[in-house]
Amino acid sequence: MGEMKEAVEQVMDMLKLMSKEQPETIRCFKEFMGSVLKEGKLDTKTKELIAIGTAITARCKYCIAIHVEKALKAGATKEEILEAASVAILMGGGPAMTYVVEVKKALEEFLGDA
């Protein structure tokens, strides 16, 4: 299993543990996340592209892996994901640019190439 797929699996394992130990907190978080990411004025693909951008500026490898995978499933293309990454670089500068490495890894794993 690749690094980014493993990162997604690690987060899912953590959520299982937290659901067991802190069920109401995680239930509320999942409900909030579901509410935010569902179709609304913005479609899910657009919301996932925004999530990728904020994950890059937040420097969260796990978030990048999760949201690249979800964006692809929502119909985003590699080119759209990389364009969202360029907006993150605009807003986050050089440190954000280095986290596009994680986006590249996720694209390679989830698409099979990059």
C-alpha cells in the first residue's frame, strides 16, 4: 500500500477508535462534515477542491490524501486538483508549495500515475 493510501487508512482507524472512545463528539463532527460537504450552492467537487487548497495551506498530509481521493471520486481531474494547489501556493507561499509534493503522491497513488 502506498504512503497516501496508508495515510487515509490511518485516519479511518483513528476515527474508529475515537468513535468508540468519544462517540458523541465524533458523531457530531461527522454530521458537521457531511453537512458542509453535501451538494448545496457549491457542488461536492468544488468543495473538495477548496478542501485540498486549505489542506495544503494547513500543511496536513492526511487531509491532502483524504481530499485528493474524495475530489477524484467527485469527478475532479488531475488538472483541476493542481490548479487548486496553485491557488493554495498563492495564499500560503513557499511552505504551501512544498506540500504539493503530497498532492503529487496522492495523485500518483489514486490515479496510478501523475
